[in-house]
Amino acid sequence: MSPDYLHDGATDAILDSIADGVFTVDDNWLIRSFNRAAEQITGIPRKEAIGRRCCEVFRASICETSCALRHTRETGEPIVNKVIYIINADGDRVPVSISTAILKDADGTIIGGVETFRDLSSIEHLRRELEKRYTFHDIVSKNARMLEIFDILPTLAESDSTILIEGESGTGKELIARAIHDLSTHRDGPVVTVNCGALPDTLLEAELFGYKAGAFTDARKDKPGRFALADRGTIFLDEIGDISPALQVRLLRVLQEKTFEPLGSTETLTTSARVITATNRNLRKLVKAGSFREDLYYRINVIRIELPPLRERKEDIPLLVDHFLSHFSSLKRKTITDISPAALVALMDHDYPGNVRELQNIIEHAFVLCRASMIGTEHLPEYLRPADAAPQADAPTLAQLEAQVILSVLRKHNGNRTAAAAELGMHKTTLWRKMKRLGIESPA
């Protein structure tokens, strides 16, 4: 069949009725049809696009290395909703999602290919606006409880009172602590983080308060402690519930008097460090059990912030996924911009015992395995993959697109072919022939 089949006037009229950009190419990769939406998205007039190679018109991010339409022509596999970037006539970068399919004539001979593309600029703009609205100092959430925390953090930061942050591991306690520091009068000083649960008691005491040379066997020279290093800044004591009763006594003195002595020293030092503590344990129960001092508990619990686990703020999962995709795209210099609906459903169904940190690790795992621009269920860790994941649907062919538009217009006019043909810009006999070829019956 002649390549003119790809751009007869009636077909062009139908394609112009479609909101997505559509173009077709022949065997030589020359554009044979180019609809009105394609003109609007690219800024290139149809008369300039027709007859040129598609890579000259679109200048897409994948044209030179992994052309989607070429992949479909060579393998017969359609591409569905792949997110890429094209360069429009003004030189601007435009995000689009593309789908591809092979074009065949009535005898089944391949005569070219069709690609549809949708402008994602407004979606990208909305995403950025939402990101601004729901991002607070690198913390991403639209959960009502988290937004309440965002609202009060600036006020809490103005005070020098000790703050206790409670929440399960991986909920972002350190991010909250850093946000408080950045908003406080201590922002020009250092942030010093100590994981109290990672060190044995003797080493933790030396880390917190420092030591003098000769204080113990391996102390060959003086070493300042974390309280000294955090002076005029912030010291963040994570997993505070894990320290021993003996060390709790020394810590209580620092909080009450702002003074301490390094190990092996008789000199008393002072610190002006803002103290923020955090725990993944229930300190009230530890106090009742006698393993945590009640006076220390009330000293660190002047202001208390409780972070909800991710399983209680699942509305944040799409935001966090988008945030991590942007993060890893920048970090790994690899462009993955989206996640399939099935993969997102799998993520939404998970309970996240590791909270936000677990979700971040899941996205990083998928990022390593994914070679396309969209993460699918096959890229997720095995324990998240649905057993009966449905295959992706094929991309619509040009004939299917024609049929969809014609049927939609016929329904609009209650099956009146004359009115439908007028809206589609074709003669009613042309419409009748197309209906016959596409197997369309007039709606009742």
C-alpha cells in the first residue's frame, strides 16, 4: 500500500481531533503525518515537519541512543507511556510521555510507525508546586500530623529549650533535628550527631565529654568531646534511651548546669550547645521500669515531637517516591522520571517496618535495576513484587486512535453521521467508509 495512506486528508482531520501529539513515519523514518497537537507541543508547523526525519524534528533525549520507535520497529514491542524530554522550536526542554506502535497495511506488511506523545509540562509544573508546598527543609510530607509539625518547628527553633523527638527508626528524626538547627539562632554553629546506641558506655562517655592524655591506656593526646565541638551549635543525641544509668547522671548535669569535665581532667568546661535528643523507644515505660532516670526524662522532654511511622502516612508515599527519583537521578546521573501504576500500588500496600529509610532503599534498588525511564514491578525487591502482576497494555495503533475519536464524536451526536462528519471535517461517505474499515457501528 502506498505511504500516502499515512497522511490522507481524512486521516489528518481525525488526528487533529486528538489532544495528544501524533506523527507517523514511513520506512525511511520520514514524517508522513503530523497532527495539530504535535504542532502545538513542538512549536513546529506541519508543513515544516512533513518529509523530514523524525529525529530532526523532535531532538528528543533518546533519539541518538535509544529511539523508542526504532525499538518498536525492530522488536515489534510497543513502548507505553515512556517519559522523555524533547526540545521545542524555542529551544525549551519539554517533558512528554510517548507511546509507539507499528503501522501495517491491509496485507499485514509493515509500512511505518506511529508515535503519540503527551505534553507533561503542566503536570511537571504542578509537581514542582506541590513539592514546594509539601517540602520543609528536605522533609517531604502532606500528612496532617506532619504539616502540624512543620508549622510549629520555626517557633520551637527560636527557643533554646531541650527537644525530644520520638519516632520509630527511619522516620526522619535527624532531618527534624537539622531543620530545627537551621531555623535557630545556633544555625551558624556546627551540628554534631552522636548515636548513643552505637557505642559501649565507656567509649560513649569519652566521645561526649572528651579526655586528657593519659586518662586511660590508649589516650596518648587530648581529645575534645562532642559537647565541646558543638559549642555555639547543636548537639543531636540519637537513641538517648540506650544510655546507661551512670552516664545518665553525667548527662543530667550537663543539661542542668551546662558544664562537664573531660575524662582525666579536673578542669570544668562549659558548653552553649543546643541539645536535641531522639529515641525510638518509649521513655515513659523505661522510667516506670526504672531503667531511665525520671529527672533526666523531664529535663530532655521540655518540648516533645512525635513523628508518625510511614504506615500511618501512606499519602506521602507518592511524594516520597518522586523525591527519591529526583534525588537518585541527580546522584547517579541516570534519568528515571516515573513509576508504573502497578509498582506504586505495590509500594502503597506495604507496611514499611523500616519507614521512610526502607522506602528510600527500595527506590535505590529499583533505580539500579531499571534501564528505562519508568520503574515497574519487576524492578522492585522480590518481597514487593505482586505474584499476578498484569502485563502492560499495548500502545494504541493509528487505527485504534481513529476508531476511538470517530466513536466519541458519533456518541456526541447520538449516531448522526452527517453531524459527526461535519465536526471531523470530512464527507459523510468518507466517514461511512472509515467506519466500515474500522468495524465501527453507529451507537444507538
